[in-house]
Amino acid sequence: PASAPRAGLREGARPMKFGKQLEEYELPEWRGHYIPYKRLKNELQEIACVTSVGPSPPATPLPNRSPRPQGVRRISRLFNRADGGSIVEEGCREAEWVDHLHLEAMRVGDFVQRGLEGLDAQLRDLEKMADSLSKKRLKGVRSDAEEGDDPELSDAPPDKVEKKDKKDKKDKKDKKDKKDKKDKDEGKGKEAEGEEFLELRVLEAMDLVAEGGRRLRGFAELNHAALYKILKKHDKMLQVSHGLEVLFPRLVQETKLADTTRFDELDEELRRLSLLSSQTRGLDASAEVARLAAGLGMSRVGGGGQTNTGSRNAELVLSFFLGCSVALFLCIGVLLALPEAQPRTYSAAYFLTPMPVFRVVFSVLLSLWCLGAVARTCDKADINHMFILNVDPRCRVTPEFFFSRAAALTTLWILIFGMYVVDYKWRIVPPVWADEGFNQRASLHFVMYPVTLLVLTVLGMIWPSRICRNRYKASVLHAVARTASAPFHSVDFADNMIGDIITSLAKPLQDVPAAICYLASTHPQPEESVEMFAHKGDTCSYRTHHVLLPIIGGLPYVFRAMQCLRRYRDTRETRNLWNFGKYMASLLVVVVSSVWYEHPYIVIVVSVVATVYAGAWDVTLDWGLGGHELFGGNVVHDRAQDLGGGYQSEQMAATKSTQPVVQERHFPRPVYMLCIAIDLLARSTWALTLLPITIVSESLTGRVILVSLISSIEIVRRSMWAVLRIEHEQVANASGFRALLWVPSKLHVLNTATNGSAMLASERRSNSGPLGMRQPLLDA
């Protein structure tokens, strides 16, 4: 019966409309490149309403239509009946709608074709790299086999052997031979390790190509279904049958949306190339199995256009947690503002003495949040930060790992600090040894709150993890050690980034001695310690406050300056000397504020110079933003830019001298403008982090709040800086750290035409330009 529910649906349930499904399954990165199903459906409804009232009126231009590219004929003129008449009457609104659909379908087909060509170009270069590594490996095996036997001793007469033995007994030569052999073995070991690492990089790049193929296949399948549904809707509304019978097969044939052999060939080629690695020798399996066998783990992204439900749920949970955390921080602010019990014994200085410990933990949790945010932003913007930073491809640390650790630590911080506020202000727990402290409110147990939080933080950082293994944590410490010993070895991009990050942690690092001084002092806090905190902001001695703290604040700039000198020694590029001057200007702020802290005007002048110097360097050199990127014309780029990350195919490399190419950036111009404004404002507060806090404010509470706020702002600013710095390094290889000029991409964006056609990349994200949303990408 007609009222019976369809199979597979609960009684009363209705299937999701296709328009909703299309929105649910489309990739956010490619939004605007799909067939505009809703707009085409609305135009059909207008046509159906008009035709139901009377005869078809003369055609009027449909709204939001794109200009027809030259060389593309109207599809309404191509389809004829068997008797020679036209299926669609020329000049009516239905003909205009059919032509509109044809343009959109061709745009989608061109999008898929260009994506496949870009993936194929990457595969060709990856194949050359894999063949080169294979030949080098075979050559190394042959040389080792040839060196296995000593030609002077094999099949030699006994007397010659004896002479050789006597000669080998000479101490000097023996030591030299051993040293040479050791150096040779070490060199071979490092070379083999480097080749293995490069092989893993190639496998990782192949996985990104495979991911792009899966996304592209899902894109084609979803648009194939959209084309069918809209033509089915066309036949139903207009009470005709030529939509599915004639137009649909013709459009599918022209766009090749049903041609899955292209994707099958790509998968087979990936399978063949993945088995060329020494990591998968003797393995006859799929590319995914080869990836697992090489220790790279499962691919992070599922196929095609399927929705990553788990990722969306994680984002919802993360948003909910952040909202709750903000509400709880506001609640703590309300608790701080409420009047305390027994104001006569309440001391703001005593209450604030453990703040250095709480600030240290807060800086750690904020750094974890920022690390996750940087990784998530890079993933969303198709910035391959793992490749740029030369992270081990087998490392499976994801943004979710940082977010989970940061969320746990944030919960502990809010809980323990809130308990401390309530306990001190309203005396929940009876005081312990109050007679030996500052006053009757002083108690020994108050120190247990920061101690507990600090212990839990340290345990959380060193606790074993199946994701962030101990060797990765050790590699971070090793990278910090490399930064501190910069003049004695070459500097790579990861060393560069770590050096800059450490400079932003100058103020949080200065909280470490202050926290140690508090924990090592007498508890309950005596009157001398409380007065010292009220005067200087910590309980440290004069030597620690005026000698150790400036050294901690200045050493990061010394390390970074030494890196610049080493880069100049290795590259002889003058810009490294200018970069050295930038860090020396920042170091001068530390020196002047420590020596002439009683003359604030001198400190302010030096700070302004250092701030302007560093801010201009951030924008122009670290981020590569100039007048053209911010205010100039449209940016053009080659076909290989479709894959992101500055990849250049051989064809484009050959024509580079005749056609200037400007690297496409991954964010729209308003984002860069906003980041510049935030960077300059945060830089102006950054200078305050290097000054003795007593210069800035005389209010104890104001000083504590100011230090906490400024330190947090600098950590956030550095995170924003890191995203744009890594992006610029990917698209331009700005500092020349990489031997490879291209970076494997996830194929998030496809927006240029084939055969070197110049396209306007800046209009890709707009709604109305030639490359904007729902616009054809056919050559004019």
C-alpha cells in the first residue's frame, strides 16, 4: 500500500533530502566547487511556476550567471530529436537552465581532470626519487661487497702475509686505520639513516597523493549523484523525460564523472611505487599495507567525500570544553572580586605569593593549547608542517594529543586554583602553624595547592604515551640543546623555529626561579618574604632577581643571534647579519632594563627601536608579506600549485624563465592584515615582558595581572607567527633550508587551469569572480 513505510526506514521516518546530504558530505576545503544543487533547484521551481501558468516566455538572464567561455557551445543546441527537432526549445528559460547546468558540470569535470593531472605530476617526481634511492642503495651494497675482502691478503703467499702482519703492528698506522674505519663507518651509518629517512618521506608523500585521490574520487561521485538528482528533479517538475534519457548520459560522458578507471590506475601506480622502498622489500600488497609495514601507521584521513564524523564530534567536544573553561575562569574572577571573610587578617601580598608557580603551569597549558592550534590550523590550510619541520614521518602526534593534554591540565588548574582562592579568602580549612607565619590567616597547607598542581603537571609531561613516545620527547630536548649550541653545528629550519619560540618564553622562563624561590622558602610565609614579594614581585634574593633573571631573559636572544651568525657563515647571505642585529636589539632591551632600570625613558626608547625592528622583520621577511601580497593585483601560480606547498612540475620548471610565477598563499588577504595588526600590538606589549615589572606598575595586584596577561599574549602571538612562518617557508623556501623545492600536499585546493593558463587565485575564495564559488573554470 502507498502508506506503508519503505524498507530500511522506521515508520514515520523520512529520508534526508539530497540538498542536505550534499552539504553534509562536501569537503569544506572545496566548498563552492561542487554543483550548485540548491540554486539549480530554485531556478527549476521558477521555470515550473511560469510554465504552469502559460506558454514559455522569452528567456531572461538567470541571476548569478557566469559568462560563457569561448569555445563552449550551448548544450541546448546540441541535443536533437530523431525527427530533427530540438529537444529544448531555443530561447526559452528551460534552455537557459540547461546551458547553466552544462557549464557547472563542465566546471566540475575540469576540476577533477586538473586534480588528476596534478597528482600524476607528483607521482612522476616521486618515482624518480624512489628510483634514485634504489640505485644508490644497490651501489652501496656492491661497494660493501667489494670491500669485504682485503685484496692484499686474499690468495697471497705466506711470506707476503707475514710482511703485511709486521707492517700492521706499527702503532701509528694502526691507530690511523682504526680512526679512518670508525669515521667511515659513522659516515656510512649517518648516510644510511638519512636515506632511510628520505624513503619514509617518499612513502609519506605517496600517502598524501593517495589521500588526494580518495578526496577527488569522492568529489566526482558526489557530483555525479548531484547531476542525476537535479535532472531527475527537472523531469519531474517540467513533466518531461529527456533530462535523464538524453541530457544525463551526454553530460556524464563529457565530464567523465563516471570514469573510475582513472582513479584505479592512480591506485595501482601508488601500489607499485610504494613497493620500491627498502622498507617494503619482498612485500606484495596494497599501498596502505606498505605504509603500515614501514612503520608509518594508518592513514589519518578516510576516503573521498565521506564525512569524518569522529573529527566533527571531537571539534564539538573541544568547543564545548573551551566554552565551559571560559565560564569557569569568569567564575574565578567573580570569586576574586567578592569580599573576603575577616578583612583584618586578609593580605593580598600573602595571597599572591604562589602566583609564580601557578603562572608556570598556566604557561605550560597555554603552550599545549597553542601547539594544538598551530598543528590544526596547518592541517586545515594544507600546510605540511610535519615535512617543513623535518619531523619523523612515523610520529603520530596529532593536534588532538595536544588538546587532550591541555584540556586535562586546564581542568586541574581551574580546580586547584579555585580551591586555593576559596580556601584563603573564606578560610575553609583550619590554619596550620599560623603562629609562625605572617598573621593568623597564614597556614602551612596553602603551599600544598601549587605543589600538587606542579607535581601533577610534571607527571603529565613525563607520563609514557603510546602516541608521543619517549624518543620524540628526547628529540625535543635534543633540539633545544642544538639551539643552545648553535655556533658549533649547522642550523636547520626546526632549529630556527625552536630558537624563536624560546625567545617568546623569556618571561615564563623567568617565573621558574621565582617559583623555586617560593617553594624553597619558609612556610607559612614569614613577614620578610611577604614584604619582599610586595616590593619585587617574587621572594628571590637580590642576586637572583637582578642577575639570574636577566640572564634567563637574555640567553634565548644570545642563542638565536648565534644561529644567525652560523647561518651567515654557511650561506654568506647578508640578511642573516640583519637578523643578528634584530636579536641584539632585543638583547639590548634586557641589558638596559637591568642596568639602567631607574631611567625608564632610556628603556622605553630602546624597547621601541627593538619592537619596530622585530615587527618589520616579522612581516616582510618571516612572513614574506609585501605590497603585492597585501594590496597588489591578483596572484597567479602554476598548475602544480593546485597541490599546494610550492610544488613545481618539470613542465613549469622549464617554462619558469618565460612566465613569472608568484607563489600562492594559503590564507585570504584580510587574515594577513589582521595578523599584522595583532603582531604589532602584541610586540608593543612584548617589550614589557623584558622590563623589571616595578618599572611598569606600583600596584601589586596590577603587576601580577599584567605579567600574567603579557606572558600569555606573547605565547599566543608566537603561535600565530609560527603558522605564517611555516606557511611562507613552504610556499617559497624563504630561508633556503630545504633541498627539495616542493612540499607534498593533501590536495585541498584545486583552482588553476591546465597547460599553464594564468588564473586569479585571489578570487578563488570569493563568491562572484571567475574562479569564485559556483563559477565555471573553463578557459576563455
